[in-house]
Amino acid sequence: MEVETPDLPGADVVQEGIHDLRAGRETIAALVVSVGAPRLRRLGLDLPGVAPGAEHRLYALLSLSGPASAHSRYNALIRRLVSFERALACAR
């Protein structure tokens, strides 16, 4: 499924995450979409099965490539997700 409004902030991460979830890959983008799945579904996105415990798994994955910056990168990704969710809610 393509994100209908690719010009929204964070759409690139959400679209990549949906693609990765459909392919069965546990990536940063897939985990971000999993974190936001309840709201994204309420907003009308058709999502595949999501990763349980996504918040912790996302942080752990970010820690592998840079433990000192994992917290700030996690927060930045969640801000992008929230920006997308808010923009999508306004666009609908």
C-alpha cells in the first residue's frame, strides 16, 4: 500500500515501514510504523501485522549502531511519526 499523501512530513518513513512490514523485515522504519499502528489504522491506513513490543525493539535496534545517540534518534523518529499522523488527520 502506498501512502496516499507522500508529501506529508514523515511519509517516507511510514511508507518504507509499511513496505518492510509486508516483506517481513524488522527495520527501524517497520518498528516506527508498529509503534504508531493503532493511530495509523484509525486514520485509515491498511497495515500488515506489526511487531509486538516495538518501542523497546526500536530502541534496542538504534542502540546497536550508536548507543550514545539512541535516545535522541528514537525521539526524532517518534516526532516524525507524530508529525505524519497529525498531518494525515488534517488531510483527511
